[in-house]
Amino acid sequence: MDKKICIIVGHGKSKSGGYDSGAVSRDGRYHEFRIAKEIAKYAADYLGCSLMNYDGDLYLTDRIKAVNAADYDFVAEIHLNAGGGKGTEVFYYNGSPTGLKTATAIAEEISSELNVRNRGAKVRLNDNGRDYFAIIRDTKPTAILVETVFIDNDEELSVIKTADGQKRCGEAIGRALEKSLGTAKAETGFRVKINAKSLYIRSGAGTGYKSVGIVKNGETHSISATDAAGAWGRLADGRGWISLNSKYIGRL
């Protein structure tokens, strides 16, 4: 049975409403959020699944609310590490076999693809014995937090700052989720004609995401990916997602 997956970009919007870069490189030129968003996009494109917070418009609590308002089976939030270490590590929900399985698979896949140290699947608890990371602790579906590589390690940064490195990392995450969750890649590369008077474009695959525009009756559009259920399609022009309900669109 296919799983409904959401890939989330960490950071972007601060608690006060400003910009939260997350960690930065030693020279200050490269930001965790800006690199993580591209890795997340490649992972979501590989799987044909939902992508959240690419524009950095959702603070942590907003991301958790959006996840809990949807019906995802699994979520993965993408980050870069910092603090002088090396390698990749993935945090999972304490006591979750699915979390452990997927976290282990992702760490192994990134380590192999990027030739970095595998720091493994990990659990981090707070002083109350609960999971430390809110995206893991407070979301309804199984969640993991992927610390891809260390942004303050110049050798790892030299790979991950490039579009090729980001693509390789994102697709490694996608492959690991595909294998560990048994998720088939969604259908891609077809065209649709809009039959409704107008149809909202959403920032993600579902009505819980904000409207970012409309498509109009009679227009034709290319779909680059669908969500796992095949209910929503991502517009190939990058504007967002539209419903693929046969009441609103016809396939060409």
C-alpha cells in the first residue's frame, strides 16, 4: 500500500516572522535553509510527493499544524548540521520501528551517495524524556529529521552547495524512502485541460495549503508529478499543485 509522504524544509521563517537561515557556513555565505529547500525539492520530485515550506513561509508551529491537518502517513524534515562534526545522521521518533527503519536507510543512502561518514539513526530526548525535536514529537504521522551533512565542514559543503550535490542528496533520500516504505513513484509527465470555471493552485498537495493562484477553464497544463494518491498534480511550470479530480480536469 502506498504511503502519503510529505517532505518538509526546515527553517525559513523565524518565530518573530522574519527570516531564519538555520545554520550557516563558516564564511557566512551559505545558509542551511537555502540548501535544504533544494535538497527537499529533489526528494519530493523523485517521489512525486508533497513538499512543504519551500518558500520559507511556515514557522515550526505552522508546519506542525499543517502536517496534523492533513492525512500524511510519514513526514521527513530536511536540515543541514553544524557544530564541527562530519557526516550524516537522521533522528526518529523514540520507539518507532518505521522511524528507525527509514532513518537507517536514509543515513546509509546519503553516506554512500556523497561518500560521507554515516553517523546513523538516532533518538534525541529532552529533559522530560520526550523527543527533543518538535517536528518529531508533536506531529501525528511518523516523522524523522534528516541532518544531511555539516554545513560548517568545508569538504562536505563543497559538495552540497552545488546543484548536482543537492540533487544527488535529495534523490538519495527519495530512494531510501521508496525502498523502506515500499512507496512507488507517482505518475509524471502528462497534460490536463481545466474543465472548471477556475481552479485554485495550492502551495502543496491538498486543500489545507494556501492558494497561490488560479488556472482557468479551457487552459491546458503539464503535470510534472502527482502525490502518492494521484489526487493532486504539480504544475510543470512550478507554480504549485492543482486537484486532479475528474470534476475539474480532463486528462489529455
